[in-house]
Amino acid sequence: LPPVTARPKVQPVELPPLDGTIVMQEPFRAVPAKPWAVLHGTWRARDEALWGAPQRGDQQPAALRGPLPMTDGTLQYDVNFGDADRHSLRIHTAGNKHSFRIVVSPSQIEIAKNPSAGEGQDQVVPLARERLQLKRGQWHTLRVSFQGPEAVAQIAGVTVKAAHPVLGQPKEQMNLLVF
């Protein structure tokens, strides 16, 4: 038999440092107060992080809504799936006219435009998708940058790029969803 050797520990892929001015930095060591709002599920601070979980038997994901007054810029935060199936960052444009989402699961990342008011769920517009191999129980940095009608999402050495006019509109709020 071959000798028993220790498996090397997989190190998370580091993103390059951000440039620019930090406009908002929320450590999420506690459930944030207004203007943030818990919409669904339970959100608890534990181990210097914020954890969301859907209510038992509820079909809705855990949802936390917060302000996002920007047009161009970058969002960055860490994600740990724990027992969750996937995490979704849903962003609404000014006046809540349109929304889009960046969905991350251990196996893929995608960017999609959500249906606009009056449109059915079959009107989702997929914009970008890539495969991932993320470990559960490990922290992964998600970075999403907006410049005009383009969005770039990065996690664990994988980059997805998307373009759509809705992505360039002024953003007003974000929703962190845990499924």
C-alpha cells in the first residue's frame, strides 16, 4: 500500500485588493437595524457572521433587505453555505421597476434579469453562468462589480460577465436570500 500522507488543505482563492473609496462597510456581526429589514426566515449573528435560514416548512427563502444607493461600483462580502442550497443577491433598480440576481451555489454562479412587473416567471433572462466547485463550511469571497450596463461577478477564481441595460440603471436596494 502507498504510505499514508496528509491531504493538503485547500486554500480559498484570494481576490485582488479593491481600489476606490469605501462608501459602506457593514460587518454583519449582528442583525442590522433600520434601514435594513428581515423579510423572511430567521437571521442570527453567530461566530462573527450573520446566518440566514428559511422558516421550517416555509417555501420562501430567508430574506434580508438593505439599501444600495449606487449605479456603478462594487459589492463584496463572504459567503459560507453551511446547510444552505444556494445564496442569491437580488438587486432592485430605482423605483423597484426592475431587478436582477446573482445566484451562487456550491456548483455554479449565474447572473439573470428577473421578470419585470406584470411578466411571468418564464420571462427570466439568463445572462451568464459558470460552473463552480465550492466547499461547504468554508468562506468564499463574492465580488460583484457594476460599470454601465455590465456586471462582473467573481468567486473562487471564477469570473462571470454579463451585459444588459437593466444592469446599468441606478440601484436602490439589495436582498440577501438564503435557500
